[in-house]
Amino acid sequence: MKSKAILAATLAMTMAVPAATLAADHGDHSNGGAVSGDMGVSTPASELRSTLTQLFTEHAFLAVETLKKGADGTEDFEALAGALSGNTDDLTAAVSSVYGEEAGAQFKEIWSSHIGYFVDYANATAADDQAGKDQAVAELGEYIKEQAAFLDTATEGRLKAADLEAGLKMHVDQLVWAFDSYVAGDYETSYTNEREAIDHMVMVAAGLATAITDQFPDKFENTMAVTPAADLRASLDRIFTEHAGLAVMAMQNGVDGDPDYDASAAALLANADDLSAAVASVYGEEGGAQFKEIWNSHIGYFVDYVVATANEDEAGKEQAMAELDEYIVEQAAFLSTATEDRLKAADLEAGLTAHVDQLLAAFDLYVEGDYEGAYTNLREAYAHMLMPSEGIATAIVDQFPENFKGGDMPEGMPKTGMGGMAEEQDGMGAEGFLLGSLLAASLGATAFMARRRKNNEA
């Protein structure tokens, strides 16, 4: 998979509908029709934040899944570990593009160490070696300090070591909780912790993007990483990419008859609930319900494809693919209508077709035993979901500009464990469900209620 290095000046991602074209067709904006200032979805700073969101959340997702595969001793473990290593390479390229090759190499050494310590923890768990587990936890504690010191130095104190240590400890704890719950057979809690680990990394991306854009303002055209529009995009980035990851793993669990299948399917449906709530917060409860019905149908068609594959039922597979084709047309029509044709149905159909094809390819290759190919497709599917999130966020901001005007931006660097958002929600902060809090900041009174994090330390 090609490296997705972050260029310090701009990190342009191809999207289903170019933002500048959309804005020029709908609205009276300056700068040649592009949405400017703090209302821009695709500013250099927002691009940086979006790419970091993809890479950091993918790390959390792949790390948990790799640990679970390692615990089970599955044949695809090495390939999945290779995908995790590829994510590390991409993060390293991102750091290098901003801070230079020497700093990138230093980051890679430190970052890779904590993945190794997680593997040590998993191996000790498999061997019922409590001393080994304690040693791995101690080494993870040392990693936290070293990584925090590196980022504090790199950002010239914009991210404080103490705050970084708190955020990194949360990351480590969440991955350990997800793994321990899985090993204990508490699959529902394991997937809850996995999703919360993914959520948390959205804050990591926001914090680092804020620090970098403050440190190198000219390289990012003096744009800001944390604005209502950027918050909306980051929220959708997280939910769309998570959908791709969870869908692939649920399909694998289904065809293998794994004991955690029901929990993985429930996590995928919970993700769909979050996305439907996001749509409802913009287009109303009726729009949200209509979206949910259409979106959930394609999840059902993937299940049909899995079942047909397990039964070697070619006719069933063809039927599922035909139903997915119909879904694509219906979903594209809904989004085109909802955005008042800001998103064109033809463009949406092309993007949705790519999404469906990527998930089916990842699944088919897995079934065939081509695990490297399967996880290459999974990573491509994960990254591809940045396109619909950018396109939809651009359309929403253009459609409802009054909800994305300036407001008070945070002073100084984020102090929420590498987090950051345009407006903090009282009593919520890092403990609330991030999508809910960001949409509340972006869209005001129409936001949905935040999901509270379970107490994993109980």
C-alpha cells in the first residue's frame, strides 16, 4: 500500500465532489468560490487533521484486532500485523514530512516499541505469565513518558508532557481493556472498548494538528485545525472509517463462525446508529430514520453475501450483489436529495460502488487465504471513507452556513489529553461520545445525546 505521507503545506485528499466546485455552484463565497476562513471543510489545517484522524484511529483499530488474532493464533495474524506495521510507516512519514527524517526515525522507534510491548503482553497472557504481563505494563509506562517527551519537544512545548502522558495512558489502557475483555470472553465489552479507543484517537489527531498548525502557520495558510466545520468533518471521518473496519471484521467473524460474531455485528450496528443520529441532527428525525433504513440495508446485504459464501451458494452471492447495486442507487438518491443536489447522484454512486467493491474484495481475499491482499483492501477501504466524509461535510456547511460561523476558538493548546474541539461541552469533555459533542458544537440544539463511557476500571 502506498504511503499516505502528510505534506506539511497541504494534504489534498480526492473526494467524491470537489469542495471548490460544490461551493461555487451553491453559495456566494470569496476566493474563487471556495468556502474560506473558519467555515472551510478542506483547508490545509483541516486536511492535516483529517489525515491524522485516519491514521491514528486506524492504529487503534488494527492494534486491537491484531492482538485478538494473536491470542487466537489465527493464520492471518502475520498479515494483519503487517497492516499495523504499514500504518506505523504512514504515521512516521507524516511526522517526517513536518519535522524531518531524523525526527521521523526517532518517532518510529518510540512508537513501534509500544506495539512490541502490547505483543509482549499478549504473549504473556497466552502463557498465563503474570510476571510477564506486569513487565509489559511497566514497559508501556516507560513508553508513555518517552513518547510524551518526544512530542513535547517536537511541538516546542505546545503539547505539554503531562497532558500527553494522560492521553497516552488512556490509549494504552483502552487497548489493554479491549484485549483483556476479549480473552475473558466478554466480547460486548471488548468491542465497546475498541470503539472507545478509536474515539479517543480523534482527540489525539485534533491536538497534534492544532499544535502543528500553530507551530507552522505559514505552511498551513494560517488556517485552524479546530473549527466547527473541521469538527464536523473529523466526526464523520471517524464514523465512516470505523464502519469500514468493523464491517470487514464482522464479515470475517461471520464466515468463520467465531464466538464474537454477534458482538462484532452489534458494534457495526451501533456505528450505524451513530451515523443515523448524525444525519438526524442535520436533516431531522424523519431524514435520519430514512437514512438508517437505507444504510442498514447494505449491512444486511453484506451479511447475505457472507452466508451465501459460507454455504457455497453462488446464486445467493449474485443476489446479494444485485441488492447491493440497488442500495447504491437508493443511497445516492437520498444524499443527493438531502443536500439539495450539492452532492450529485452519479458521483455518489461511483463512490459507493468503490466502497462496496473494497469490502467485498477484502472479504473474498480473506476467504481465499490471501491475507495480505485482504488487509491491503481493508486499509484502502478505511482510507477511502475520508472521501464521503469530506464531501458530505462540505455539502452540509454550504447548505447551513449559519451553523458554522466562527465562534470562540480555544486559546492555547488543548489540555484534554491531546484533544481539541471548537467548543467543549460542559461535563462531557473526553468522557462523552466524541461525535455527539462535536456535532453539538457544530450544529447547536439539534445534536443528539452523548454516549457515556463505561467504567472499565471496575
